[in-house]
Amino acid sequence: MLGALFIMSFKDAYAQQHEDKGSPYKDSRPATSLRMDAKDLNKWDPKDKAVVLDGQNCTWSKKCIGLPSVVKVGKRLALFYDAPGGISTSHMKRNIGLAWLNLPLSVPQRNTKKRSEIEASATSGTRPADLRCEYLENPLGIDVDKPRLSWKLESAIHGQKQTAYRLLVASSLDKLDKDIGDLWDSGKVESEQSLNVEYKGSALKSRTRYFWKLMMWDKSDRSSAWSSPAQWSMGFRSQDQWQGQWIQSDLTLFAYQKELKKLPDHDLETEAAMRKRAPDVRKMTAGVAEAPAVWMRKAFKSESGKLRRATLFISGLGLYEAYLNGRRINDHLLTVCPYDFGKTVPYHSHDVTGLVKEGENALGIILGNGYFNPVIPSLLREYAADFVDTPRLRCELLLEFENGSSRVVPSD
């Protein structure tokens, strides 16, 4: 926005500069050379080099003209400025542009609103955004008892901040839309915290989805509108809640794998000892030609009414790809789980609602070996880990219907 305008020709500025210094050259030709006495500015040609700044007298303009030169022509002002083009950036060799301003010039009126009035009018632009649970956006399979909730503040006001918040967590989106937090209503909490606010509501259930939103108060104690709703779903809070069983094929370990498993665990030996044994290990595995994958399939029916949601919980050791009705459930190629399986066995949660059809369905799983069953071992010695075994699977597909009923399709 143009707050004020100050116009002076370069010729006047140059003369005033030298007059103030008592220069004997105050009447000499200025650094800005205006050769336009015989020119009609309405027929301006950019190749007419009418404005030139001398680098010796104007050190800030070594390579560009910078400030425009202004000349009054009738009821308009002609502004000459550095324009694109020309054979070089040297003086007298580049193009000069021309722009016009109509007179009289009008200066926009200063905004007379007080800052408080401006901020009040922008209050609707201050809101919580980017809602996350355990650092994730609408995550599936959260398995902590008290998930941590986070958000960001968005505002058009510089220096704005949160001074309080109110969180609602509901068992359904319908209740949340009615501002009912049947699981947790934090009330107004005087706090600037917006990262990792711990859930403090009713006990959460496994394999259940929850919905939440919040409002916040700014530095002037003005409340925002409610945020857009967010959600998270719980995984399994204990192992005994699984209905799916661990299943595997009839594959067995190679004879050399059984021998290698008798060695000390891979993290209980020095690197020197591992390197000493490496040639013998390579001889044992030299004849290994293949590492077969395992294919598993289970058919099931979806016939309890309209499907509301389908969630697949799966742990495939060591790698897996899952398919529903011939379509891969995501874009992952052999999902990798690089864990110490003697301590932790992970599982994943996938929303597969769009892949389940009414009537007959089929769930297919491809299991790879990976770190769980290193058929061709390396010097890292994972082959000597106590957990090494043939590929195996544990999963269950949870089907939830609009009529409130549900069904689990387990691995068995």
C-alpha cells in the first residue's frame, strides 16, 4: 500500500546535493542526463537512452538505474526506469522504460482503526489446526492407555498465542457434532500447551474408534471456533485380546540354520569372533539356491448388512503383502519389520473398508523371510538369533456394520 509519495527529479536532487556542499559544480550537468528537449514522450522508444546514472557520482547504481527519474508532462508524470533488455548492463547500452501517473496524485487514507479493533475483526481467523494423536494424523491401532493429543495454532495476527484450550473426545461423530464429549470434556484449561496433551477421560477400549476436537482462547482471551474433527482408533491393549492365532506353513529350517542357531546369540559375541567364523558360515550356505515365500488364503462372507468399516490387524514375520479380493491393500512391497523379534513383535492396522464387498470375499497373504528367517545369513550374525524360524502370520479382520453388529475373521 502506498502510504506517502515523494517526488523529485534527479536534476534537482543533484543540484541541491552540490549546493548544500558549496560545490562549484552546482550549475553543471547532473548525473542524470535528460536528452528529451526535442522528444515527444507520447512517442517514447525504450532504445532512446534518455536517463543515465554515472557510477562515479552514484555508487549505489553500478549496474542498475534503481530510483526512477520523474518529469512532469502536462497533467501527467513521466517516470523513467531501468527496463529489461539492451546489449549490456553498461551505462548508455541498456533499455529504459517509461511509465505514466495521472495528476493529481491521491494518497490513500490512513487506517484509523485501533489495533484492538483490527485484532477483534480477525478473531475468526485464529483457530486450532493440524490435529494429531501420538504425532500421527487420524492414526489407526494406537495401543497406549493415554494417547497424547497435539495441534497447531493458525492466526492472521502476528504474535498471536494460545492461553487456554478445551478438548472434547466422543464415542461417535454424531455426539461430537453436538459438542458432547461423552468420554472427556476437559473444560477450559488455562495453558499454552498444544503438544502432547495427555488424554484424561474414560478408559479406552481395544479396536474402537474415537473422535475429538477442540477450541482455544487467544492472548486477548477470545475463544476460537471449534476445530475440524479428528479421530484415532485403538489397537490391542493386551495380547489375550487377539482372536487370530499364529499360523505357519509346513516349511522347516535348513539343516545349517539349525546348526547356526546353536551358536551364541548375535549380540553376545565380539566382532573378531564373528569374522573368524565367517569363512565357515559362507561354506555352509554356498549351496543355498532359493528362499521360498509362503502363500496363505482364507475365504469369508460379509452378509450382516451394510458395511460401515473394515480394519485388518496383521503381523507377518518376517515380511508380508496382504490382498483382499485380489487387490493389494496398500502400495507397500513386502512390509518390513526390522525388529529384534526376541523382544518385540509388531503388528499393523489397515483400513480396508473399500476392498470388502457384500457376499463372498477372500483374504490373501504372502509371507517372506526377511530378518526373521535369514536363509542366506550375513556377517551381522542375525542367523544366530534365538528367534530365527520359518515365516508365520497372525491377523484378524474386523468387520463393523451400520446396524451396530460386528464380526471378526481371524487367522486359524
